[in-house]
Amino acid sequence: MAQLIVAGETVDLDPEGYLANLEDWSTAVAAALAEDEGLELTDEHWELIELIRRFYDEFDHSPAMRPLVKYISLHLGKEKGRSIYLMQQLPPNEKTGSPPKRLARIAGLPKPDNCL
């Protein structure tokens, strides 16, 4: 099992790099996961992290791209509720993939079911 060291504490990750225990998430863990992704978190990232965590609390699953975009549009407006905005904030990469997968990982949530 992969691990991440955050503030001297060991955090277990699953084979794909998502938290093994959702309860281990904190803002420090988010920052460490983002750093592992090559991202420095901005206010825009934190806004998205808070929103995807709210989505998870409300629907009990991590959203794929379309539901995430719709949810963002409802809560942050149409300008941010677009897939292009998510791609600008969290460009797809080889390590974790699509913006919803990257966002879910940093937010300490499970991998979205419909994301390959």
C-alpha cells in the first residue's frame, strides 16, 4: 500500500493514489496530494474542493464530469460551470487523469465510478 507523509503522520493510499481512509483527509493532506499532482492550490482550487466534498456529502458518491459541471454551474455560476474551466484548473494528466478524478483525489474522496 502506498503512503503519504503529512506533518509527520503516515496516510495510507490505495493503489491508484486515493485515500484508503476518507477520514484521513485534511487541508494539509489535500495540499500534499496536490503537490504530488504537481499543483499548487489556489483559491479557485479550494472552492472546487469544497464543492466536490459537498456533492459527496449530498449524493454519497464522487461525480464524473457532467454531474460535476452541472453542480458547479448551480452553485458557482455558468462561467465556472463548464468543463473547459475544470480543464484549466485541473488539466488532465497521465498520473490521475481527468479533472473530476484529480479533484476527487485531492478532496480525499473515492475515484468517480464512471471515470476510466
